[in-house]
Amino acid sequence: MAKNAAVSLSVIKRLPRYYRFLGDLLQNGIHRISSKELAEIMNLTASQIRQDLNCFGGFGQQGYGYNVAALHSEIANILGLDSGFKTILLGAGNLGRAITTHMNFDEQGFHLVGVFDSSAQVVGTTVRDFVVQHTDALATFCGEYQPVAAILCVPKESATELVPKLIEYGVKAFWNFSHFDINAAQYPNVAVENVHLGDSMMTLSYQVKELISPTPKNQ
Amino acid sequence: MAKNAAVSLSVIKRLPRYYRFLGDLLQNGIHRISSKELAEIMNLTASQIRQDLNCFGGFGQQGYGYNVAALHSEIANILGLDSGFKTILLGAGNLGRAITTHMNFDEQGFHLVGVFDSSAQVVGTTVRDFVVQHTDALATFCGEYQPVAAILCVPKESATELVPKLIEYGVKAFWNFSHFDINAAQYPNVAVENVHLGDSMMTLSYQVKELISPTPKNQ
């Protein structure tokens, strides 16, 4: 049924949003929706939706619309949300602790297996149900548990040091909150999602500035 | 000097990354850099860099390169990083507390003036130097302090309720971590930066899945 081989990354990046909206519909007991109705809720055009979802074939039927549950579960399947990829988190400061407690790892493809920090004050404390371990223990831990993903909530300097080591230990994916830009060209077989919160805030600053006192247009 | 009137949002979105790299160079005592060297560090091409930075005119000189401090400060200026836009944060759970303590608001255009929550357990507790106030106090607070930006670390349902109210109270910008998609079409005079951490994680899940067991290519 699914003909998802040719799906582009730009479509993939839109799938989580479809998944969220379809999940909301299911929660509200809605099991069938037309592309027009879905378009309205999601602030897209019906033709955009048909184009995106046609990549996966067979879920929309003329005169019936989409089967919400089937589409929701097919998207979960494409994204690999039940994969439970073993994951470690590095940096148990404020942000790392928030990520550890806030995210629903297991519903989003990942399974957290360990939390690490290099600070003596933090090692040994508990976050959720994890006792924070020292980063010196990473090699042994990775040998034993073989985590495939790492979440970086560490300063830039630590990330610069840790990334090559973690790749050597078998880590294949980084969810990167550090200011270190992982060079995709240097590590072609590694998946990276960068979340630069500061960049996002600075972009918002520009937008507010332009709203309040727009830069004069050139002639 | 600056001819930034015609700068597109796609260039603007790249500026924070330039700003970070230039800041690193300054910290390392580097005051002058060629577009070729900067390109190498940032994993871009020299021509991309020249194209981006030419929008702001006059910082690159043939045979000299860029004046790092001047370019750094011009980008700060364009992004409005010294604006100190008065900002409130809503939702003092794990994520809200992490954002409050983790972000350098004042270096990124914003100045935090209040933290709010609707839960009786959280109201009255302290985050950084803020006593968490009840969301019922928002109207009065906004009347008095006139915050221009709001950070949403609340569940979707609360965000759905809070956004129209906050706009009525004069808020013009949202840094949105909630699952509520603020409809830009509905509020044309409002700036929004959405940070959907779950979407980012799901996109990474897809990438890991494709790395480990690629979807077979269609004939």
C-alpha cells in the first residue's frame, strides 16, 4: 500500500504536524475527514494536503475523505515512532533535566537509557528515574547498551569533544541543543537535528523589531 | 552604510548563526577574516557568505576580508538584540523553568519581566528571581508592565485560550513551545516563532530509521 520510497525530506518534515493534528482528531472521536476540512484545521490548502499524503497512497478516497486512524498509524509507521531507538542524554543541567522529564521519548521513536554529566555536583543526582552518570563511563556504557542516539544539552566545548567519541562508540544520531554545529559533510552516516533555541529567539527579536519600528524601505 | 531594507526572511534566519560564529571568533581574538576562511568554519561556500553579507553592505573589503567586530555588531543591530523587549513566560513546568533559567534573554533581544502558571502548586514558587504569578493576574500585569512578547510553555488547551487574551492585552510576539499552532493568517500583526520539540524528535526518528534500515527504493 505505502509507496513511500520517493518521499522527500521536505514532506517528511511536515509529517509530524499531520501526525499531531490527526491524533487530536482521533482524541475528539473524529474518524473520517475530507482534505478540505483537514486543510482548514491545519491552515493549508486541500491540494497541498492531497499532494503530501498521496505519497503514501490509498488513504484518501474520492467522496469518503481520509480514514483518520489508518493515516495516523501509517505516518507513525513511516516516521518509525515505535522504534524505541536506545538514547542517552548528555548534560543534566536545567535544559537536560527539562528534556528528560518533558519529552515523551517512547511515543516519538526513542527510548532513554541513560543520563550523563561531567560535573561532580550533578553526577549521582536523580532525573526522572535516572541516576546521572559521569561522562567518563560513556565508553563502557555504550559498549554494553549500544545506544543509537544522543541528546546533547552540553556547552559547545563539551559537544565538540563528545561528538567524535560518541560516533566512535556507535552513536548514529544526535538531537543537538548545543551551540556546536555538527558538520553533516564530515559525518555523512550520522543523522542530526539541531535545535538552536538562541537562534530562534534572535529571529523572533528581528520580527518584533520590524513589527514595532519597521526598517524603512529603499527607493 | 547598512542597506538592509531588502533583506529576505531566509537571510534573516541565517543571521543568528553568523552572529554566533563571529562571536566565537571575537572571543578567540580574531578580528579579521576572509569569506573563504569564514566559509570553511561555517561549512558554507564563500560565495554564499558574500551574498548573505553583501545585503548589509560595506563590511567585506577586497584583499582585507571582514572586520569581525563591525560585522558582529551590525548583525546584532539588525536583529535588534539590544532591544530588551519586555517578555512574560507562561507555564512554569519543567520546560518553562528550564527556559527561564537557561536562556540569555537580555543578549537576545528580550527582557523577562514575569513568570505565570495556573496551577496552585506552582504559583508562589520561585524560578530564577521570579515568583510565579497566577494567570488570573495577567490582565492587570499586562496593563501595568505592557510586555510585548510571551513565551508559551503551556499545554495546547491553555495556549488556545491564552493567545487571543494576550493579544488583546497587547502582546505582539510569541515564542511558542506549545502544540497549539498559532494561525499566522488569523493574526497578521503578530510575530510567531514555533518550537515544536516533538516534531523535531519525530523527524530525527525517521532519519535514524532510514540510516539503519533504509526504505527500499521503488523501481
